[in-house]
Amino acid sequence: MAEDRKLDESIEQITKRMDMLIADTSVPKNVRGAVSEARAKLNAQGDYTERISSAIYKIDEVSADINLPAQARTVIWNILSMLESIKE
């Protein structure tokens, strides 16, 4: 039970970082769209591992986008690192 609560708190922190990227107009539209999709997958119902894996896959697709500003790339790498750390 406590483990699920900790996982939910981690997902909430990740979601907040995703929201920052989605709201940042300096981030290319395709990247904001991918982050938005990853956020939806992460917050969907179902198995944690599947949700986290889907979010990682979606964000990883755009992590190397050449038009991505440096500060946004750092946030994306941070999000990926956080997702990998909670993946079972």
C-alpha cells in the first residue's frame, strides 16, 4: 500500500514536469504533442509497468529532436530518468 502511494507521488512529480514542457511555447509543437500523449498514457488506468513503458517510449521518440531547446532537453532527460527509476 505504501509502495503504491510512493509510486503515485512519483508519477505526480513527473506529470508536473510534463505540464511545464507542454506549456512552454519554446518547445516545438511535435515535442509538446508527444509529451502530452505520454502524460495521458502515464495517467491512464491499468498496469503501472505498461503505463510507464508507454510514456518512456513516447518521450524517447522526441528526446533527440534537433529543434529542442537545451533547457527542454534537460527536462526531458530528467523525466526519462525518473520514469526509468520507477519502472518495475
